Amino acid sequence: MAQVDSTDREFGFIGIGQMGRAMVENWLALGYRVRVYNRTREKLIPLLEKGAIEAHSPADAVVPDGIVMSCVSDDPTLDQIFSDVAIFQRLGRNGIHVSMSTISPRMARLLAERHQRQGGVYVAAPVMGRPDTVAMRRQTFYVSGPARERERVKPLLVPICRKVLDLGDAPEAAHVAKLASNFLIGTVVESLGEAFAFVEKNGLSPQCFYDTITEFLFDCFIYKGYGRHLLSGQFREPLFRLQLGLKDIQLSLQSATESRTPMPILSVLRDRYLSAVAQGYGDWDWTAINLEIRRQAGLSSEQNEANL
């Protein structure tokens, strides 16, 4: 793996949510200089205390001809930020915009074309991992975009993650993989919740069932981690907000419609998450759909009441 170019030891980061903060903290600990911008300034303060450089606008976060990363909540926010001509002027011909957000493939293509016309090069690098995983440098990055720029960006990503997975030249490829991955995780949460409700109503302890299936049938960290979390009933403190999970599902449905890809299970998940948001769980962890699963099964049990 190539070394970080000395000119890239300082770069910009736009969007300091839970994920962004964890990544920036790791880079600061490694000695990088990071310019940070966020619409809500209060979120910057812990990073400024650790040595980050405050940017007073998105364009101010851009090192001329350098790298700027973005990690924002949705398509409209990213579209608005990267409509400022000053950003493209500062990126110039050699700068790179690394987009870490979960966005639609269509938005990725639009931004890549906009950069090609106005300045800088678009590289996708969405994050697979929750904030606690990111803090421990155990997340995975899906990366796609022009080859030269991908190779320039990778040395910045490798020190703060478990793996960088290269998905080729298409600007939207990494975002497609991220949406498909989140869909699969959503199906794991839904199916585990349904299975736990089923065994409980038929006289078997969900904990006993979990211990059994994770011993041989589903012996992997996704089933083990999410199974433990569902059994804990601790949904109030979000590592990934349910409202954002619904947003990702809706993006996947939009992209599936555009590509004429039938995904009936995805439609079921959309209804489940929409129902959970309607019940007031939008700011809870996205695993709080388990409360809806249990409610529909007639299990208004101690687990539900402990979390309400």
C-alpha cells in the first residue's frame, strides 16, 4: 500500500455526526491535521480541543488541490453543500472529494459529473460499521471511483479501519454495495426478531434459541452481535438511528424501482420501519423495530415496558 503523500497530511472533513467524529478522532490521534466543518458548531468543540482546525464554511474545509471528505445524513444535504462553486474552485484539477455518506447511486453519478465539470474528482467511500466499531478502527470502507484517485485516498483510510474493499471505477458502485449491505443487515434484524417472538410464544426461551443457532447455524458476528442486542432490549441509545435506517431502505427502494429490480422483502422492511417511526421510535436505535415485532405478536412484555 502506498504511503500518504506529505501534501495529504492535512485534509478536510465535512459533517461531524457520530461516525464523522469517531473517524476524525482517530486521524487526529495518528497526527493528521484535519479541517472540520459542521452546520452545528457545538459538535466541533470536542474535536477542536483535540487539535482539529475549525473551518467556517464547507469551502474553508477544502485544502487547495487536496482531499476533502464528507459524511452527511442524506442526498439533499450533500447536494446542497456541493453546489457551492467555491468548493470546486479550491479542489481544482487535482483535488478529491471522498463521499462517505449512504446516498443513492443516482446522486453519486450526479456529483461525479458535477466534479468533472467544475473541479475535483469524486471518490465513493461509504462506511460499513457503527460508531462504536469506527471508534475501534474496525469498520470497512467500500471504495470506488477513478483508479488514480482511489489509490491516493486509500492510504488515509487504511490506518483507521479493518479493511478497504475496492469496487472499481464506477462512482456509484460503492454506494450500491452499501445500500445492499444495509438491506441484508435489516433482514437479519427482522428475521431474528420474528424468530425470537415465534420461539417465545411456543414455549422456548429466546436466549436458549440464540445460544443454539449461533453455536453452529449462524456462527458469525452479524447474527451474534445483533442477536445479543435484540435480547438486551436496549434500544433507546442509538448507534444508528431508526429514522436513518428508514431513509436507507427508501433509497434502496428508489434505486430498485429505477433499475426495475423486484425486492419484495425490502418492501416489507420499509413498512416495518415506517410503522416503528409512527410509534415514536425514529430517534431510537434501528433495532427498535423489535418492539413492533413483539407488539404485533401480542408480546407487550417486560422487554417492551422496560424501554418505553
